[in-house]
Amino acid sequence: MRVTHVITRLVVGGAQENTVASVLGLRRKPGFAVDLVAGPTTGPEGSLESRVRGEPGLYTCLPDLVRAVNPWRDLRAYLALRRLFRERRPDLVHTHSGKAGVLGRLAAHAAGVPLIVHTIHGPSFGPFQGPVANALFTAAERLAGRVTTHFVVVAQAMAEQYLAAGIGRRDQFTRVVSGFDLEPFLTARNDPELRARLGLAPDDFVVGKIARLFKLKGHDDLLAVAPDLIRQYPQMKFLLVGDGAWRARLEARARALGVARHVIFTGLVPPEQVPALVGVMDVVVHLSRREGLARALPQALAAARPVVAYDCDGASEVCRDGETGFLIPPGRLDRLRQRLIELAADAGLRRHLGRQGQMLVRDWFPVERMVDELAALYGRLAAAAAQRGPTMD
């Protein structure tokens, strides 16, 4: 089976890591010929392009496939994708992310690609944006949804949101969680040398957050509760892993709140260094207002670290309240403060929640399971299409 994956850009991020792992894993399976198309990687978030540039015939970069809405470049990207699909004649096109998801599916349909799959890594529409943008993106997703053979969702919450918006049928959705290499997280340890390099004392209580420094990620909320937490626990430190356009703004905010010496910005970190950083954390928080199912949550749990997360999108599917961590309503800073105090005061509770989470993640999140489930889905879709036989447009 010839499969082409399409994503808007290959920055360091959950959707991109998922896509690269899927492509590389599927290429190793007999009977699959898989390639990847993406737009140029720009911005401070880093790049995953090096992972796919080494294999001949794997990666194609389309200069006009950009994240921002740009009618002229979007038309050119659509035409380039349609031309590419007509030349390569894939049996299945699998799209990811908002822009590539819409343009890629429409282009695949126009090129006569038999099977079109789209992964919903996070919602393209919702209360996190203004009404005009919300209406535009909802309409675009409905249009692309009409030519989509099947949807993959990283969390069941994504299927429910799209169904509620009138996109797709329930039998068109399959959940395939975003798997990753578990071993580095399962073996992560509280390395005293790494703590020292980061400026962490042996008895510091470390609250970690792994996310791009950007809007909707919740860094402001964490900084807002930091002064009260530090007054009660002077040894509390906040380790912010990642980079982004909001870094200078967040650094200024930490200084204004008088907590700058308690907040450590790691800057851009390659994905392979994340397990070691999780190892020095005592608890991981995830406060995003828009996320399908953030990889930071199962990664923290794989390292047996409890999580505190906003009850948003798919977070509840791995952050089980009182079992693997604590869920709190978005924006409830009082509850955020309370749960972090509770975890700081009770090492036994932290160990219990972490162990429960680790058991859950061991079963669900191996990258091999994700690749196997995608391959099986492709096989089912191809078999169903073969049973239906050729259709006339």
C-alpha cells in the first residue's frame, strides 16, 4: 500500500512527533511504501526535519504550505498537492493539522485518491478563538469532512466535538492514541547532576510544565499562583520546558511577580532530552485550553510522575482525577493552588498517583501499538473499499 502523510510543518510538537513516528514506523512494515509532505518549518519551536531528511524518497517540502491563512499561497499549496498526488498515485492520503488537513484532503479528493484519512490532534474550532475565525474553521472542516473516508482521533473527546459540530458519522472515527518510545521515560531518574546544572537544590520541589511558550498553553495561570505557593513552600521551583514567541513576555511576568528566581526556562529542548527533565520533576502540570491529548501527560505518567491538568479536550482520558493525578476546571486557580499544595505535602500520594499512571501508560502508549493500529486501520479501509468496488463520480 502506498501512503502519503501530509502535515503543515515539522516543528517540535506533539502532532509532529506523532506524524514522524507513524511515518517511520509504517515504512518498516512489509507491504507499505510511505512518504511525507510538509510545509517549511519556521519559528522558535525547533524542527524535526532532520529525522526525515536522511531517507531517500521520504520527505517533500512544499514552500507554499504555511500555517497562516494566505489565500494566494493556500491556492498554490492546494494545486501543488493535487499535482503531487496525481503523480505519485497513493492508495491512501493521511493528513494532519489544520491547514494541511483541509488542503490535503480536498486535493486528494480532486486527484482521485481512493482513501483519505485525517488525524484530529486537536480542535480547529472552539471557544478559544473569536466567532469569525471559529465560523471559518468550522466551515472548512465540514467541507473537508465530506471527502474524508475516516478520522483518527488521539482522544475520544475529539470525536465527540467533531460529531457535535456535524462533521462525520460515528462509525468514521477511530481512536489511536499518540504513542511514543516509553523506555526513556520508564527509566527516568532524579539525576542530582542535572538538577545542579538547572540550578535546583536537592530538596527543591519541582513543578514541571512541558509546552510551547505561547497563548492558550496556561503558563500565565501557573505564574499567577506561584507567589502564594512559594510563600507556603519556599523550596518550590517551576521548570518550564520549551520555547516560543511568548518567552520574553513570560520572563517579564515572572519578574513582575517577584518569582523569577524560582522559575527556570530551559529554552528549546530536543525531544530526546525531555525524559531526563521529567525525571527531576516532582509533579507535571498541563494547563492548556486547546489540546487533543497532550503527550506531556502520558510522558509524565510513564515516568511515574503525577499530573495536574485542566479538564479540557482529552486530558481526562489519561489524567484520571484522584487515580493518576488531579483534574481541575479551566481557570480555577484556587483549585490549581490547592492541588499543588496537596501534592507538595504528601510524597506518598505522589508515588501512588504516579504508579497508577505508569501502569495505564505502559499498556496504551507504546509507539509500536500506535503504528500497528494505524496499519490495521488502513487494511480495514482498503478491504472495505475493495468490497464496494469501483464507484462512478
